[in-house]
Amino acid sequence: MVVKSATKKRLMELGVSEEFAHKLATDRNMTDIKAMSSDEVASTLGVSKDSEQFTNTMSVIAEQGSRRRSKIKSKKITIRAKAIDDFDRPEITMRFNALNHQLVPHQELVGEANISVEEQFEIESEALAPWEMVQIDEETGNPRLAKEWLPKILISDPVVQVIKETAEARDNAQLAADPDHKPLAAGWIADRVLKVTRKSPSAGKTVAYRLIVEGN
């Protein structure tokens, strides 16, 4: 017997004999089969309701119905239940801000987020002036900042992500208020310099700089 429909194949995969799968799936899909009464199933299969074959087939059909209900129920949430979750557990709707941890040093971008390349070069050059990192580019002959000398921090770092999302939220608000506002470009935070300020009761305050990169 050739099994042609997906319903027949599914029934056979679940343990229904090829003969019974063929009889049940003729002009029916799985939804239709699950809606059949026990008498209709017995009549379609041509067996007694007391037979083991009938009992096994009904078990398979009933199991498919219970799995479907369980799947639907697991995803269902009432408005009231969601409101309770939002009230009791507000953290489930927001990302953890790593900068709020007392052991994490203060970190900020050098310069505002939405600035031109020229402004970025000027601001970063001034901040990194003590290390004399401005060099002449051999290809263009223009001054460049050797930021590759700085320690690296990945763009995926939680601190960088918080700074990125905060800046983008502020920039989006400006765009909503002013249609002429030029939004941040994609990947804008890569190659930016991060200022890290550490405070210690014994060592006082120290300042370091790190370069935000997309990968190692």
C-alpha cells in the first residue's frame, strides 16, 4: 500500500499500522481525525472497540490532541498575569546595566556619540596627548591617531553595549524631535575610544583609555 499523504505518514510514524493509517487519512487531515468520535474511528477501521488495535490507535489520536493543548497552554498568558510579572519583576523587561555595579569603574566615550570624524580626531587627540600618539600617515601625509596602541575592548562587552544603547536611545529621541537631525551610522561605536576612571581608597583615582573593536 502506497502512503501518499503527509497525514498517513505522520500516523505511521506515531505507531499506527499502515492499513489503519490509510483508512483514517483518506479525505481527512489530522485535525479531522482528532475530532472523530470513538464510534466513528471503530467504524472507519472496521474493528471492535474492545480490540487492542482500536485501543492503541485511539491512544495515539488522543495523545496528539493533548500535546496540542499542552503546547497552546504553555504559551498562553493572561493580561493580568503579565501585569503581575511586570510589577513584581520589572527586570525581565530591561537589560542589566553593568555600569550600575559598584565594582565596575566609571566608563564613558571620549567625546559625544554623534560627532564628525574631524571632531572625533580633535577630541581624542587632546585626551591622548600625553602619550604622543599623533603620527603622520605614510600614504596620505595627514596626521593620524595611532589608536591601535591602546588596549582593546570588544564591542560585545556589556559595558560597551550599555553605552551604545543609551547613546542610540538619546539620538533616536533627537531624531523624533528634529527630522533634520542626522542619525548615528551603523557600527558607529567601533574604533571609538573609551575612558575608564578607577577610584581606589588607597591608590586614588587612575584614568586609562581603551579602543572599542569588533573582534580580536
